[in-house]
Amino acid sequence: MIKKALLILLLPALPLFAQDLPTPKLPAGLSILNQTKASYDFEKKISIFEDWLNVDYRYENFSAGLRYETFKPNDPSPAISRGKENYSDIAFKYFTVNFGNKKSSFELTAGNFYALVGRGMVLRSYEDRSLRLDNNLQGVLVRAGYANLKLTALSGSSANSNNDRKDILYLADLEYRGLKWLRGGVTFASNKPDVPGVANTDIGSVRLQTSLGSFDGYFEYGLKKNPDIQSGVFNGTEDFIGRGFYGSVSYYYDIFSIMGEYKYYDNFGFRTFDQTVNYNQPPSTRRDYTYQLFNRHPSTLDADNEQGFQIEANANLTSHSSLLLQYSETKTLDNSSYIQRIYGQNLDPRVKHREVSAQYSNEWSEKLKTIFAFGYNEELDENTKNYTGVIDLRYSIDPKNTIRLIIEHQQTNNRTTLEDYFADVLTIEYLRSPKYSIAWVSEMKTKEPVPGNRVRLFWNYLVGTLKLGEHTDLSLLAGSREAGIICIGGVCRYEPEFRGVEFKMTNRF
């Protein structure tokens, strides 16, 4: 079994090591992107092979493409696999025609497509393979522009957890771009369930975006309605069943900049009737980090029950040093909210997520750069408090060769079990730009399953990356890796513990 797993991992890469062979020249307008991931867990005796092959062709005003996917097997979560446990088929295909001039434009897409309106308050259809998220729509998308007006209209269905496309989403968005300092837009969308006698869920919003000198602002307010809930829950006394607001302001002055965000989401999640597909993803007002332990205890976005804010300040203290300070807080809503009245609750607001962090960067010379980071966060999902510190040292031997050392430490208090423990991550990396890199990552974590009996757990792995020419990237990981959370924009995915070999390859032609 082990030999078979290693063969699966290495066979796709063998032809690539013949670097002297000429790069295949594709016909004009044709592009190919292939991404492969294969792994074998020696402890669980599980082998996984995943592949995404994108083929796109463009000729003058026409373009078309498809994506062929293979999962053997897929992620065990039905929200990710969508009924594709062992799957190999064309999962995405489209045809687009567009034409226009300086004053007007028109584009029509038929098949599968992604779409984003504003900041995602009403619609954000996209793919993120790190999160295993893909809520593409299948139908028709039209984009048209005339003078200072831009119209987006679509009708499509998204695949649910059984890979069925039942509900139909309708959307229309009109945006005005007539002023350099002000843009405005209005959006209306409706989800039609494939269930007789069930009412549509409608959602709409108005947005403004402004830019005046050193000041930038974005504001969007939306309302949601559903006749079944309006009559069945509120007895016709409410015109709406949900509302949402998001606002952000940024100001830049000399060496300083400050950004503030505010959110209020009350039963504002916009989903298919079976609740398995999210059409919208409002801004989370949470900070995403690149360091491992900062992401170890995250808080996921809840578009139905959140209010909060984030403030972030930056200062370029000198030409070689900078300081970043950040604070964010998210609470659940009170008992006057739509969401609590719909579910018959009477709960006081609770802190769902609170975080403060600081990061100081300094270039001591052309060769040495340091980053010091500290953060405190508390979150409601696991009910923990966490103190995290990071030291990141980078030493450039010459313009091509760099050595990097990252030391991470996190102290955690579980407020439910009263357990105190800590985790340490050490990363030593050598980079030969732009060809290859190799890193050793070691993690130690303490646990106290029985009071007074502290145990230590260890994980270690080597990971190397290699760039072949301009078209191929390879990555190979071997060893053990602690379970963790991957979060982007408040959307999170759990990555289980792994002990084995993992191979990744990306080809672009």
C-alpha cells in the first residue's frame, strides 16, 4: 500500500524533471492550468488524490472553458464534497461573448460562473480551494454598461450538499459611476425554492462608495424579507425579517493611516432553501494572519447574529520600520433582534470574538529584517483565551539566498474545562529565490487531560518547493502536522491531523 501511495505521488512529476525539454507551445488563445494534490497518511492508511484541470480558449469577442475535477476520495464533510465522494467529471463549463466601445459594453455568459456584487453583502459566488469552497452558479450572467451606468443581471442555481441544483437565484444590480469621488449602487436578489407552496426569500441593498483626497469610505445597507416568516412568525406585523449594515472608512496622513469597520448582521444570511449554500458573505471585520498559531483559535462569521467593529492603525516610523496596531470585537445580538424573535429566544448579547494585536517590522540592514508580533484573543466557539507571540527573523546571505527563522508561542486558557496549556512552533527555512525552498517545521503542544498530569505532544515535518521553468511549481511535505483551522474572511475549514506524505503540483500553459 505504501509503495502504491508513493507511486501515485511521484508519477505525475517524473516527466517534469526533464527540464531541458522545450516548453509545449499552445495555439493562440488557449490556456491550460492544472492543479494536483495527492497525499497518503501512514497512520490512518488513507490515500487521497485531487485534481483540477482548467482549459480556457479565447478568440476575439468569444471565450469558452471548462474545469475537469477528480476527487478520490473527496473531503468527508458533505458541505465540501457535495455528493462527490469518488468523483471525476466536468464540473464547470462556460461560454462568453462580449463586445462594446468606449461608451457602451455588453457581455453574456452561459453555463457556470462566479459573481461578486459590492463587498458580498448580497452575493459572493467564488471558489477557494484552500477552504474547499465552491458556490458557483449555473445559468446566465449578463453585464452591460452605458455611459456611467453598469448593469449586472443573472439567473442561476448552485449545487447543494447532494450536488443537485434546485433553487433558482435571480439578481439585478445597477451601479452609477458618474462622479470620480462617488459611486452608488442598488441590488435586488430573490431565491426561488424548488418546493411547491414555499415563498421566495428576497434581499436588497443600497451602497455608496466615496474617495475624497486622503479619505475613503464604503457603506451598504440591506433588508431581507420572506412572506412565510412574516406571516407565520410575526403575524404580519413586520415588513422585513432581517437587515444588515456594513461601513468602512480609511484615512491616510503622512506616515500614518487608520481604518475602521462596523457591521450589524441580523438574520441577514442569504441561502438556498435547504441552508447548504451561502449566496452572500458579508465582510467579517476580522484580521487574517499568515502565522500558524494566530489562526489556531478563530471565530467564524455568522451573517445572522453579529454586530461589531475593527480598528487598524499603521505607521511608517522610519524608511525601514513600521508599526501596526489592531483591535476588533464581535458580539451576538440582543433579544430585540429579528433572529432571536424568530427562534423565540431571550438572550443577552455575548462577546463572540475579541482581539488585539500589534506587529513591529524593522529592516536593520540590507541583510537583516525582523518582525515582532503579539496578540490576545478570546472566542466563544471553543470558549478560550489566547496569548500569542511571534519572532520572525530573515537574513539574506545575498540577493538570492535567504535564511528565515520563525518562533511562535501561544498560551491558552479553556474557560469551560479550566485547562491551561501552551503550544510552540519553530520554523527554519532556506529560500533560493526564485527556484526552490526547504523548511523544517516543529510543533510542541502541552495538554492536561487529568489535573496535575501534563503531557507533551510533538509534530515535525519537512516541506520543499521547487519551481521548474516558468510553468511548473512543485511542493512535497513529509512528516506529521497538527490539526488546525484555515480561515479566510471569516470562513473557516478544519484541517485534520496528518502523518504522511503530501505532494502538490501546479502547471500553467
